[in-house]
Amino acid sequence: MIWQLASNSLWRRPIRTSLTALGIAVAVGSMVIFLSLGEGLRKAFASQIGSIGPDLQVSFGDFDASTSFTTLPEIPLHYLDDLQAQSSRFGITRVTPLLSHFRAGLSPGNSFVFQGLPASEDLANLFIDFQVDAGRSLRADDEGKGVAVIGAQVAKRSQLELGKQLRLSGDYSFEIVGIVSSSEGIVDNSIVVPLTSLQAALGIKDKLSFITLDLEEPARAAEIATQLKEVFPNLGFQTRSDVLGVLEQGVRITDVVRLGISTIALIVGAIAVANTMMMSVFERTREFGIVRAIGARPRFLFALVLSEALLLSFVGALAGVILGRLGMIAVNNIATNLIGLEVAALTPRLVLFAISVAFVMGLMSGLIPAFRAARITIATAMARE
Amino acid sequence: MLRAQELSKRYVLASGTVQALKPFSYDFSPAKVTAILGPSGSGKSTLLNLLAGLDSPSSGSILLDGNDLSQLNESARAELRLKYFGFVFQSFNLINILNAWQNVAFPMGLTGLKQEKRKARAFELLSHFGLGERLYHFPHKLSGGERQRVALARALANNPEVIFADEPTGNLDSKSGAMVLDALFELAAEGRTVIIVTHNLELAKRADEVIFLKDGELTNAPVELGQPAIP
């Protein structure tokens, strides 16, 4: 009976109810979009790193979310030889140096990630499902030359084609000799150039960003990482799960920021619900007096007003999830065009979280109006016109 | 039996204390219609509110079958009103978001009666008052007389012992008013206590007992009523 009454009460003022529900929907929808970015990034990282990453990644010092996403090369070059010298002892099958450089532009179309890899390295060994879509891959004799193979997404996003020149600095430019792709996004979104060419272009002869290691027994990666750490105390050795963990840590940091922004929207939504309920209670004081006169207890009115707030929030939350889903599709369309990755995902836990937050919001914003309704004086309420 | 013992009500305002009802004692007999008369501001509605447990007395007590209402808390008073009292108001006071049968069924819902049963009883009561064709009409689609009959049906929903009517014919045409009054007198004839606050002298003449209030005090009734003011 109480839910029917609550529903009827809300529809007595359809425009006000709809606008309030819309306010909640926008608040919840924006929260869903913001938080779905984190969910999407987690999924993307898990699929990318988990399936194609190296068995061990080597960094200079510890690898954590606050310092390790910069592309400043820090690993002294001699560690490459040192690690190769230890290959047989630790069952290392491949040692690959990597120099990364991010060239920021004013728009995503002008921003590029350069990956310097030994030109002799067969990229098909590094990236699963690697394929050359046009032109060719790097060859050993490309080392030191200004040539590049670019990911299919980069080519599409920046409208690049074979033969075009990519300028890295005033003196250095790279000719595109191949367009490549793989089943994951790292290659698709990078420009791969010979290691020595990139070192020359950047003026960094003796430093690397990372070194990757392939192992004979990948299952022992964690154990080998510990042993290597004892030999090379200045280096950090990360397994795939370590890398994922650090990335997760980074996503969590952004979670807090996104949640903070969402909270502001939610507070505005909660104020809208509270305002609507307060107005409703004020307008219905006489009706509440009648209801009390014919035998309703104070707690009935308390429950009624709270039910209305919850119902309003719940309907708003459902609409918000749908709105968020639509927004997320739009975000993914843009992200797919720009970087070839779906960066937002609507997971069941996110839907549950959004609805739970709306429930708490309804509960909090309905409390004061509900207390007020429960405390009316019957004779005074009924005397009101 | 509803009994008022030294019942009084005073309001403390910024301008001073107002004695809305001076100590009042009276036994309201079952199976009788008692009319409460008096000019505006004489304390009629205050008395009705106190008797019905809608307001708390400043002093004195209200006894229903020996139980003192004034000693009960809000929830207990609500339960008592729900089970033992029925109300008919001048301005009908139906719940606008509920249709006719839902309005009648509402007090039954508060007792926890299942929907099928309360719907059946609401239909029965409304049909009894000639509203069998208006079951699904909302209050704004009903005439004044029809609304007051819905209110009467609602007042009887939980089969109360006492019916309080505050100017029940005040907003009705003479035909509808007569119909409502007949219904109230029928209820008294069935054994219920019916207490009516009114300005209507014709109604007062039909009443079994008359209480005349002036300045918050029981006083002599107008002679045209032909009844003693103070029993």
C-alpha cells in the first residue's frame, strides 16, 4: 500500500518529479561514465599486458604508479650487456632493450609514442598476431636509419601513409616504410623505429627506458625476478602481474579523482531530491494531517516520504545507468577512433554501485523531509488551507 | 461510552494565554446523536479535536470505555482513532491521489487487512451509500454530496464505535446534506455514538442531545432548540 501511495504521490506532480528524476539521472549517468573509464582501463590493461607483455620487465629502481609512467630513459646501457651475460644462469632467452619517447602535440592526432627497438628484432616475436598491413617491417640494415613502421591506429588517426616523413625534431625525421597491426593496441598506437636511430634523434646514447626479458620458464618469472634483484640491486624486475598491479594502482588514483568529481554531481542530485521532498511535504501538510487523523501512525508518514525519496532516486538511477551506458558508447567510439581501445566499460559491479549510491542518496535526502512529515501536529495541519 | 472529564485547552501565545476550552465534562451516550453548537470561536472544533484524540488537552481526561486517551502516546492514540473512531469533515478531506474505493480502503490498509478484503468491503460500503457506479472515480470527479458519502463510507471502514462529524453538511446542497444527515442518524440507530459539530439549528433540533458552547464554556442553548443546554 505504501509503495502505491508513494508512486501516486510522485505522479501527482509529473513535471517536478520528472525533472528531479532527470537531475538524478544526469548525476548517476555522469558517475557511471566517469567510473566506467576505470573499468575499461582495467579490462584493456588486463588483456594487453596479460596476453602479450614480456615475461619480465626491467626498470631502473622500483616501478610504481607515481614515477613509472614517465618515458624518461634511466637504465644505463651497460645493464643490457650485464643481463645478457647472466642469460644462461637465469634461463633468459631474449633480452630486448626499449627506448620510449612520447612526443606530445596539441591534439591526439599530433601526439605520438615512439618505441625504439633493435631493428634486427623480429617484431612478430614481441607482439602476438603481429602483421604487416602495408609496406614492410624493420630489417637489421635499418639500424641507424630514419625509417619507421607505424601502427594501423596511428596511421588512421593521424592520416599517415607509406612514404610520408615523421618529424621528431628539427634534425631528425623518419620515413614511414610500413604499417603494422596486432591483436592488441600497443603496436597499433606506436611508431616503432630502430633503437640507435631514436637514441641519435633524442641525443641519448647510454640510457634505456626499459629492458624486457623472455624466459625459458615463464611460470618461474616471480622467482627469477627475486634472484635477479639480488644480482642487480639497482634495477627493478616486474612480472606481468606486477605491471598490472602498478597499472591498477594508477587507475585507482584516477578512481579517486573521478569519484570526487562524481560526488559533486551526486550531491547536487541529492539536494534536488531533498528539495523536491521538502516542497512535497510542505504542500501536503493538510493531507498528512488527514492521514494521521484517520489513524496513521507517525512512522507511516515517515516511511511514506522516505519511500517516495527512494522511489525517485531508484527511477533516476535506472535512467542514469541507461544515460551512462549511452555516454559510455559515445566515449568508446571516440577512444576507438583515437587510440584503437575501448576505454570505458559498464560492468555489473559498476551498475550495482551506481544503484547503491542512488539508494543511499535517496535515503539521506529523504530523512529530513520524512522526520518533518512524521512530526506534524494533526490539528494544525488540518487547519491549513 | 465516551466521557470527557474536566477537559480544558489553553494556548500560550505571544500576546498571552487563551483559554480555548474551559473545564468541560460530559458523557456521550452510545446510540445517540449529540450536536455541539456554538458561534465561531466558541471552542467547538477544539472540543471535537480533544475528544477525537487529534489534540492533547491542557488538563482533564477523555475516557473511552474506561481508558484515558490523554495518557496515550501518539502511536497508541493513532491506533485508537483507527479502530474506534470515524471522521466526517466539512471539506470532505479525501485523499486526492486515491480513487473512491481506495480512499475507503485506506484505513483498512492501515490495520493490515489484505487488499482483496478491504476492496470488497470498500465496494460494499460505497454501494450502500449509492456510489456503486463511482468506485473508480477520483475525488475531483465527484460532486460534493458524493465526496461526503465517500467520506462517510471511509469513516465506517473499520466499523468504529464513535463517529465525529465536523460541519458535515456545511459544503453541501440541501438534498445532499439531508442524505448525509440521514446516514449519520442511521449510524446512531445502529448503536454508535455520533458527535456532530454544527451551526445548523435544524440539525440540532433532530439531535438526541445538544451541547452549546460560548467562549469555550458550556452554556445555555438558544431557546428555539427547545432542549436544555446543560443536561
